[in-house]
Amino acid sequence: MVIMHRVMAIAGVTADEGVADGDLARFRDGHLVFGWAKSAAAAVVQAGIFNGSADGLKPQAVMTRAEAAVILYRLLTAAELINPVQ
């Protein structure tokens, strides 16, 4: 999530980073996000890049290719580099 947050900055996608605990608290495993990554994780959640799953945010899990593709699609759409599929 930290890398995606850095990519967001490069792409010009912004989010309020001041509410990390509130944004992560809605996930049952939000407390598992390491302290150094909380503000970045909250920013990507707030921007709608990461939405979590039925299992939660899964901050320590390995991401699948499908999950990575969805996240990349959301980032490119938020950055207005591609048009959303209709």
C-alpha cells in the first residue's frame, strides 16, 4: 500500500492522510497495518483505490494478479489516465 500511495502522488491522485485510524478501523484487520504504513494505507483506502474484501483489508497477505489489476485500474481511472469501463 505504501508503494501504491507513492504512485498516487506521482499520478496526482490525492487523499486526506490525517484520518488513518478512522479509515482503517472499519476493517476488522485494520489494526494489523504496521504503524509506518498507516497513513499510506488510509490514503489509498480513502481514495477508493483499496476497498478491502469480505475478509478485511488483508494488509499482510500476498496480492493476487486479479487484485493487482483491479487496483491498477482504479488508480489509472482516479488519475484520469484512462476512462472508466461502462
